[in-house]
Amino acid sequence: MSTVCSHCGKFPELNKRMSKCARCKFQLYCSRQCQKDDWPDHKQWCGDEEKQLSFILKYAMRMNNDDDFLQSLGLALAEEFYKTFTTTPNPKRMWVAHLQLCLVPYNPEDMDALNSLDVPLEPLLEKHIDGMLAICDLGDCSNLDKFPLEQCRHRLWQTYRDKMNRTGFKDDHVVLVRFGYRDMDFYFLPI
């Protein structure tokens, strides 16, 4: 797995670093033109005002280099798509999974209080609650009529599919994982 341009899906050139969005420090680009072309989509969530989102974006950048996480994600995807891939395999099809992230309290008592209808919500909103990032849901969203994607996401998948074909893995499926938090997709990773 490798970091790719957030807009065109190209892999970085040898010994060349990709540039980051100056505002959120998260999106990576192979060129100034790709960054400019991606801005209409990226500006919807780019910003430094949201601490939770900032935490999640920082972690997402680490996920791409976390072999244990990527292996676990690969296993979760295999479980989610097992029946489909074994009954009607189609490696040339663009498969897409949506992975929903959420923040959950470290302390089980805080979680119980948040879930309880007997505990008033107002005091909990004032309380500092430490939490951790968790995967809340993983599902198939490959129906692109129902779950449309921008063209740059199609290019990202195709770039990875082409790389798999060139390296002898033409029969393996490639799944584009859409990482979501709240009501937005903030990261895309082909696996």
C-alpha cells in the first residue's frame, strides 16, 4: 500500500515527496495543478477549526503506514465481500466499501452515561471525556448509482487496479475504502 495523490491517484515519483494542503495538512498532491483541481471538493471539509476532525485526519495519515491496521482492514473486507467474491468474482469491477469511524469514550462509565436516557445530556456536554477512534461500521457501497463517487476516486481505484495487473495480481479484487466521519468521506484508500 502506498500513499497516492488525493486527486489523480498517481503514486509518488522515486525520491520525490508529495505536497500537502497548507490548511489541513492532510490531503497529498503530486502537483500544484492537482491541488487546484481538487479544491472544489476538498474545501467542503478543509479547515483547522474542528479539533475532533483534526485528530481523525492525523490518525488517518498514520493508518496508511500501519501494517497491523491494514492487515486487519484487509481481513474485515474479505469477510464483508467473501460471498460476493466467491460466488460472482469480478476483479475488473470497481468495488467500494464504506468504513465509518467514530470517537468513543475510553471510560466505560462515560459510555454508559452517554447511552443512558436517565442521565441528563447537558452536564455530559460540559464534561471533558477522553476517547479513542473506533470503526463503527463497514459495508459494501459498490452500487455507484446509489453511492456516486467523484471521477478522481475512480482514477484512484483504476491506478491501483493497473498496478495490481502489472505486478501479477490481475485476479485479485481491489476495494476502494471510503473512510467516513460524521456526514463526510474524508479519506480514500485502495486495498
